[in-house]
Amino acid sequence: MTEASAPNGAQETRQTFQYFGWLTLFVFLATPASYLIDIQTTFLLKNQLHATASDVSLFRLLTGVPVYFAFAFGLMRDQWNPLGMRDRGFFLIFAPATAAVFFWMGASKFTYAGLLAGILAAMLCSRFVVAAYQGLMALVGQERLMSGRLSALWNIVSSIPIVGGAFASGYISDHLSPRQAFLLAGGFAIVIALFGFWKPASIFRHAYDKPQAATADFVSNVKRLARHRAVYPAVLICFLWNFAPGAATPLQFYLSDRLHASDAIYSYYNGIFAISFIPTFLLYAALCKKVPLNKLLWWGTVVAVPQLIPMAFIHSGKMALVLAVPIGLMGGVATAAYFDLAMRSCPPGMQGTLMMMVDGVLALSARGGDLLGAKIYNSSPEHGFAWCVAATTAVYASILLVILMVPKHLTATADGQANPAAEAELLKEIGEDGRS
């Protein structure tokens, strides 16, 4: 029985969207990596603690370590059943723990070591929350054949804090003290804890009893992950998509040094760029129910490959703001399709592990791409940014080759359509684990 023909299908879908929509919003607001916390911490380090640029860079590098090893938190989510409540148990334990760290930071004297310890502790606690949230969303997406629509929802809602932070960064730094920011983030984490008491039937009814949730012991799970063919192209595509040598630091320096634009232009560019993804996310939500994922992967990638090329020809900061709109629109379908693919590619019972692998890979590739881009940019004062754009375009084009590696049965259907081949592969994989 497909979702469309299931009893109360539309009502359950709305309830599912409401649950994950609100949860996504508060997870992104409560993370230590949010604009709310990152802006305040950066200004606090720079203005009150007199940290140098190197100190701030090292601070971000060290506090990001839990994200780089995010797969470990996902693996713990897949193996552990806290309070006998599965994902809700993680919300009930680690969301209050995250809040407690933020409240402690808001009440403490600010020092570099104290901030480092606090943000690192909050990051550690929040990774368990993210692992449970993303693992649960991927599981529901697989079971209810709605990974495409959940991908669109996730991308749309997660854009809200990014867009808000980009446009309101100056206001936040002027009108919200660091202590208030930490207390506010702690309040958002408490709201996530309340999700531990919310158990909508559309999400949790027999969710952990279905084949997609079938787990095994630690060793068997590791073997399952290693031999699950779909994992490798899904993770590699996400790595390549976020590895953009020309999109961050080189663009920021190009705008300010070469085009003499104000620092605010770069912030506004990021905000316009992020909000411009939303129309194509909405388009993806409509298309994914009618078009198989394999076509959306190809279409989205072909459109996204030349995404950054227009920036090589701009002559003013204002032109960058204008071009931010089409550049953002060009990336929406690809972004949603790659996250959709990741959810479909999760091995049975290991949704948390794979989704957190993607989470870590996105962070690592962004930092790696930015480091490479900075070196390329500095290699030529005249043509450095153009070379960064060329490198980014080449990386994006290589995604087309990786799509050829994706198991065809996995992407042969649209959202909501039954996939007998994928179901047979799932049962075969579970059976092989039982015999091993």
C-alpha cells in the first residue's frame, strides 16, 4: 500500500511535516554553530578577550572537532536505547545537558579557556541530539517513502536561521549581550527536550519495528555499513558539493579587496544566496512526487555545475548581490536531491550513522575547500578568484561521474512510490546479517 492510498495519509503527512519542521528549527537554533552563538562568541573573543585572528580561527577549529567525528555519535544513536525510548530518550537526556552548558556559560566569567570548554561541551551534547533527530528523520523517510519531501522540508526550515543570522548579525551583536545569547540558546535546547514527550503516531507508530530499523550488534553493524554500496557515492557526492574553493574566504576577500565592497556586502550576499535556494526547494518538493530521483540528481547537478561562474565576471559588490539570486536558485534542486539520496542510502538500522557521516563530511569538505581556495586565491592577485571559480566548477562537474556509481534501484522511483527492488535488497541484507 502506498502512502497516497493509506488511511489518513494526508493528515499523517501534515503531522510528520509539523513535527520535523519545528524540530529542525529548534535544533538549528540551539546548536553552538548557529549564527546566534557564533556571532556572539566571535565578538566576545575579539573585543573583550582581545583574541587575535589566529586565536579565533583555532577556537573554531577545536570546537568543531565533534562535528568532524560526527559519525561516532550516529553510531551510538543506532546502538543505544536511552531510557528505553530510542530517539526521544536522546532528546530527554542531551537537550537538557546542552541547555545546562549554555546556562552555565551565561552565568560564568568569560575567559578564553572557559569559552572553549563550554562551546566544546555544548557541541558534544548537541551532536547526540542531532544524531537522534537526523537518524529518526531518515528512518521515517525510508519507511514512509517520503525522503524527498523531508529533504525539501529540512533544507527550507534550516535556511531560516541562516538567512536571519546573515541579515541580523549586526543587530544581534549590538542589541544582544553574549550572556543573553547563551541563555536564549539554552531556552531553545529546553524546547527540544520537550519533543521527548511528544510522540505523534505518524512518526513513532511501529517505526522501530519495521525492516528499515532492523539493527544488529556493533561488529555486524560496522560490517553492514562497510558493504552497503549505496553509502559511498552518497557520502562522496555530499563531500564534493560542499567542497567549493571559491565560495567562502576567496569570495569575501575578492569583494572587499578587489572590488572595494563593504564587509556588510558579503554578509548580505550570503543571506540573499541562502534565501534564493528556497523557491527551488519548494520546486523539488513538488517534483519529487512525480519524477524519479535519478532524473532529479542529473537535472539538479547539470544546472548546478556552472553555479559560481557568473561571480568571475562581476565588477561591483552590488552586482554580487544581484547575482546571488540566480546562483542560489541554481543550487536548490541539487542540494535537496543529494540529501534525499543520503536518506535513501542509509543501511537498515544505521540511519544515524550515515546521516552523521554526511554531517561530518559537509563540515570537513567546507573547511578543506576553503583552505584550498585561499591558497589558489593568494597565488595570483590578478586571476586568483577566477581560478577558484574554475576549480569549484570542476569539482561540481565531477559529481556527474559519481552519480553513475549510485545503485540504480535506489533512485528508480519518485517519492511515495513503492520500490520492490529496494525492498528486496533490504530484506536480503538483513538476512545476510542474520547468517553471518
